[in-house]
Amino acid sequence: MAHLADAGRSPPSAADVPWHALDASAVAGQLDSPADGLSSMEAAARLRRFGPNRLTPPKRRPAWLRFLAQFHNLLIYVLLASGTVALLLRHWTDAGVIFGVVLINALIGYIQEDKAEQALEAIRNLLSPQAVVLRDGHAVTLAAEALVPGDRVFLVSGDRVPADLRLDRTKGLLVQEAALTGESVPTVKSAAAVAADAALGDRSGMAYAGTMVVQGQGTGTVVATGDATEVGRIGHLLASVSSVATPLLVSMARFSRWLTVGILLLAAVTVAFGRLVYGEPWQDMILTAVGLAVAAIPEGLPAVMTITMAVGVTRMARRNAIIRHLPAVEMLGSVRTICTDKTGTLTRNELLVTDVVTADATYRVGGSGYAPEGEICRDGRVADPSGEPLLLALARAALLCNDAALHRDPGGEWQLAGDPTDGALLALAMKAGLDPASEARRTPRRDALPFESERQYMATLHHDHAGHGFLVVKGAPERVLALCEHERHREGTAPLDRRRWTALTAELAGQGQRVLALAMRRISIDLSELNAEDLREEGLELLGLCGLIDPPREEALVAVAACRQAGITVKMITGDHAATAAAIGRRFGLPDGVISGPELDRLDEAGFAAAAQDNSVFARTTPEHKLRLIAALQAAGDTVAMTGDGVNDAPALKRADIGVAMGRNGTEAAKEVAAMVLADDNFASIVHAVEEGRTVYDNLRKTILFMLPTNGAQAVVILLAVLSGSILPITPVQILWVNMVTAVTLGLALAFEAPESGVMARPPRPRDEPILVGRLVWRMVVVLMLLVAASFGFFHYHRMQGDGVEMARTIAVNALVVGEIFFLLSARGLRGDAGGRLGLLSGLTGSRPVWLSIALMTVLQLAFTYAPPLQALFGTAAVGVTAWVATIAVGAGLFVLMELEKRLPAG
């Protein structure tokens, strides 16, 4: 046998050896782990060879390089170019604003990236700081970092497991593995080996680093430390996962490329045409080309886009959805599939007794969480527990054979101290009117047999101060039924109908419930110590069955239905058993189709991709399964949101287009890597966020639809002037004025638009859909032509009337601005059908920001026209009332034409 002490041997891990499938003694032999523990000398040698028991942080790029990387974006290059143009024109203020926007965007990106990487640090903190270890024949407390493969570790209730352990002795050991496997119920541990291909949650002989011991005690041999542990493997998986670019960033990158190419081509044509056709000086034509570029580049667009998304972030925060990465706001609007964890997301991560079956009746139990409040119904009617002796006897047994406690916190919420199963049974007893303190005084406990995986039940011994003793048993139905000979009825006892109870157990289990049986027996008052033989001497009397579930969130049921209406597919991915997952899936109305992790492992890539599309429920999954499922759905063209709260969800949360973590009960690892955190752990908040995301995207579209034709019109006016050989109707400095003031006034107004009607009734937009689709491009071209016609036309009309150049240019600029104001009113609605705003006057009502921006723009434009300092700076002149009436009339005509265009049939 190759010993661990052999030089150069790498740390063992689950990937190297299936420790869970080996007998505990074989594991100890393979790891050279003596019964009295490692010697200090051997432990030190192994520590040097394998390294400390901590997760190795990945190499990170230096801060300066991460900061510079924020500038590596074509849109940023375009902005930098426009800033350089402003410098060349000696417009220091405009250049400062442009460069300031670029710097702020870079700082925001740098800070967000740094926060995202903190997820790895959160996972590293899951390792236990201390551990009780057997060294040199003595139990000693050491820093968890000092553990090495082959160490013998002691576990007791309340411990965080310090490394991956192969258990060799357990006594009532229950370990909470929800953060690692997704199961809400603590896992019963034993020393028995399991199949080599057992899922992570089924490896009862293993205790994994970072999980919590909630009950019992045990010992185990360290089989993996640091990066070789399961949680270490997830950390490496998370580090290797790259975030996916948002559809908006992809679309903007594509748009920036086309815009850059278009501007360069137009500038080149302008210079060549003016020089070759009209013989203009090179210097003048280059300056004209610079003016064209300044006109065409929407300098304020990135800032307006950022503000629009920031407005969406604020709205979402009011609805308990906290956005951590700004671009995630608009991506919510394109979500086509939501992959959700079960435990804590769709369900409450609490156990609740929902069904009680006695020999004479079946009861439905209401309520939520561990609050001892809720009705108990029989045959559809509220039952009085005091008039239901069998129900009361079962509830009393559930209270007495119980180690949990319930108490109210300062906020009035009921909190559990102890095992979730015991908490659910205690809440049932209190709903039946029993008081734990009174029952404990009336029938005090003398002794107990704790729950152990080998016997699958718990038993307690009591007396009642009246000379009577009795024992109470709760546990797995098959084990408790085997100890029973009778069943209790209202009239007395009767022989146990084993077949009937077995069928009732199967019926409850088929509904995804965890089933427990409760029984009791009178016993001699002289018995003071309880052992397993006392239960077998005489048959027990069965009281009934309890069915427990991790209940669905009521608001989540409504939210999933709303998702279906919005064209969003919901898929449940959980580490729970297939039967339980399927039952929860049915409660939420998810389509049939359940597949387990081991079944996924047997599929090739094509089969896996098909399974990802065809199934709605994925059970017994690992972090790798979740990651592959997200990637498969994205490869099929879906924009995927992933919800989760555990460490096991972190890699998939990072890979998903939108990672959504639970704020209250989620692990720090999940929250740090997510793009959005739900402050109320409410799945329904996702639906609100999707609505806000669709609204943000609509508003971004409106903003781009508004800004591009106005910038384009200025560029085309210059181009037409060059092609016609006339003087410029608008000077570069006037163009900068229009760009600057419209960006900070009119451009911002659309960021505050409310959702359009029917925003959640339309299907998600395709992932690769461009920002401006055919109909909107057509509208943009029409607006551009109308603005050009107004500005160019007014300039030449007034020149022909004998007005001076400054007067004609002032009217041309005013015509352009007035046209933009009326187009802003039209751009408030993208559609003219039932999904948009109906009526020609609808754009004139319902938005204070729009009218405030118009008022501010009006004041600025009046100052541009009449204020002497601005007249001197921009080369403007005062105009008469007639010119204003004409420009307003032309603007109103543009508004009417655009509203009529919306109502033309698409095609």
C-alpha cells in the first residue's frame, strides 16, 4: 500500500479517492492514521508537505491594471476621442465634462469588480477557526489551519466542521449541509460506507468542511484539507467562472463600432469633397470634419444611460431588490429563464407539519414557519383540539419527545433553537393548545435515547407524579411500526393494521413530505434509565403519522404564475431528493419533467443540452451541474437569472446573466458574487425587478431614440452645407451648446418615465436583439430628416429674406431645439398600440420630469438667444416673435407626424 508519508504525494480529495465508499478502518489505514492520533512530528511533516488547512487565494491583477482595464471599451474610446476633439477646439469645459464622465465610469467599474471578487474571501471564511484533534494520544484544541490528512477530529453540537472528514463513530450526529447541498433538513450521519456514485447529499459517512453540527457527536479522519475540500473545490470553480457581458453592453459595443466607422467615413467624405470639389483649404475642412464628429458623437449618452440605470436601481431598492452591478438593471428586462434554488427561495427553509393522520381521522394543519399559530382542520372544518383526544395525544407525544425550544425575538418573530424537525413538531403541539412548560412540569422527563442513524428513532421516558410511567417514541415510520403491536382509536386500542399504515406513509411521502410516526407505551414507574430493549419488550401503541414539508412561500406561488404570464420560464435546481423536488414543482405549477444529477452525469453534451431545455425540475444537483445547466441554457440563446442562497450556488450565480442572492438567509459567498440581492428573500421581488428592468430598457431605448437623430441632424446639416458649398448653418461651438444643454435637460427626462401599460404582458426580448429594431430605426431616420429640413430650411429662408448670418443661425439652432422638445414628448411612448400610450395628447401629460426639463431648456435657450454674454460667446442674435411662432408650429407638426407614424401597421 502506498502510504501518505511517501514523498511528493499530493493531498487526497474526493476526486482522487471515493472516501465515502470505503470502510472507515480502510480509510484510516490508507491515510496512516493510528487510533491514538498522529504524532506531533508526523503532523508537522504532513503540514509542510500539504500546506495549511486554508483556501488559497487566487492571483489577482494589480489594482492599477484592473483600473486601466475599465477603459478598454470602444464606447470609452469614442468618448475619449470626442474629449480630444473638444480640446482641439479649445472648449475646456466640455472636454472636462467628457473626461470626467469617463473617469467616473471607470471608478464605478473598478469598485464593482473589487466587490465581486470578495465572494472568494467569503468562502474562505467558512473554514472553522479551531478544532479538537487527537494528537500524541491526547485530545487537544488546535487552530483549524494546523489540520492535516490523517488527523482524528472530534465533533460536537455547535461545531463548524473544520475539514472534510470520513466519520468512524457517530452518536445522534446531525449536520446542516444546506449551504453545500441545498437540503433544508439536517443530514443524519453514520459511519457506514455508501455507493461510490452517491450524490453529495447522500454521503452519510462524510462531514464536509464549512457545514454545521446541529446535534449529537462523532469522530472522523481528515481526508482533505484546504483547496482539496468540497468547499475548496467550489472556491476554485467560482474563481474559474467568468462573468457574462450584459446584452446592453454587447449591443452598445456593436453600436459603438458602427457609430465610429460611420463618423470616420462621414468626416473623410466631408474633407475630400470640400477639398476636391470646392478647393477649400485643408485646415478649414479638417476643422469642419471635427465639427461634424462633435455633432455626431452623443457625448452625453453614457452619462444619461448611467443615470437611467441608477434611477432603476433606486426604484428596485424601494421594492427590496438591491442591485450590485449597474448593467444588471437593464438585463433583467431580457430574462427568459429563471433557474431557482428550492430551499429558502421558493420555500421557507423551515419545516412545517401540514398533515396529521390518526387511526380515526386526517387533519390539515395551517400556519407558517415556526409560529405556533394556525388552524387545525378535519374534513374541511376547523377542529377543536380539546375535543379530538387522538390528535391531542399525538401532539402531546410530539411535545414530550422533543429537544427544541421556540421563543419570540424582540421583533415579534418566532425563532427556533434546536432541530428543525423538533421545531415543527413543537409548533404543532402549541397549535393544539399545549404549553411546553406546563407539560414539562406535569410529565417530567427521566431519560432519553437520542436519535441515531442506526436505529432511526428517538425515545423519551416520563412520569406523571401520580405513579404512572410511560415512554414516547418518534422516528422513521418503518422503524416505529416495527416496534408497534397496537394502534390507538377513540374507543381504545386495536391490533395494528400494518398494511394500512404503510400505505398511508407512502401516500404522504409521494406528496414530497417527510413522514414521522409517533407511538407510546405505559411502563413501570420504577424504570429510571431507558435503553433500546425496553422498547422491544412489549409492543408500542401507534398514535399516528405527521407529514412535514418545507412549505412554499405564498408570494412565490403568485410570482411564478406572474413569470409564466410574462413569458419567463421557471426551472427549479435543488440538491434535494427527486420526489420532494417534484412535489414542490407541482405545487408551483411547473411543467412535468424531473431529472436527477446522477442521470445528468450519464448524458453526453447533446443530451445534457436537451435535458436542460426539456426538464423543469433538477434534483440531487452539485455546483458543477448548476454551472453546466446555466451554460447550456445560455448557449441556447436564453438570458438566464439564477437565484440561490448557499455556497453551492455561488459559481452558478456568477456565471448567470443575473445572479440573485437572498439577503436575509443567504450566505455571504452568494451575496458577494450576485448581481442582485433580495432584501426580503422574496421570490416575488424578482418579478418586480423584471418589470423595472423592462422599464429601464424601454427608457434607455427612448433616450437613444431621442439622442441619436438629434445628434445626427446636426452632423447632416454640416454635411449638406459642405456638399452644397454654402456656409455652415450651425457652427461647431453652437453644436456643443445644443449637445451640452439637451444632454443635461431633455436627455435626462426620459430616465424617469413610468412603465408603459402591458410591460409584463409581452414576451422577453431576444438576447441578441439590437437596441434599435427596424421600426425604431425608421422613426429615427424620419425625425432626423425633419430636423434637418427645419434647421437647414429656416437658415436659408432667412438668408434669402436678407437677415444676417448670426440671426439665421440663431433661428436654425432654435428650430433644432424646439423640434427636439416636441420629439421628446413623442419619444415618451415607443408604441402606438395597446401596449403603448394611446391618444395624441398622451405624451403631454403624466410626467413632471419631462416638463421640468422643457422649462429649464426653454430658459437656457432664451438666454442663448437674448443674453449679451452668450450672444458674444456663441455668435447669436435676438429674434422676433414671428420666428418663434414659426419654429413652434414646425415642432408641433413634427410631434403630430411622429404620433401618426406609431399607428401605422408594422411591416
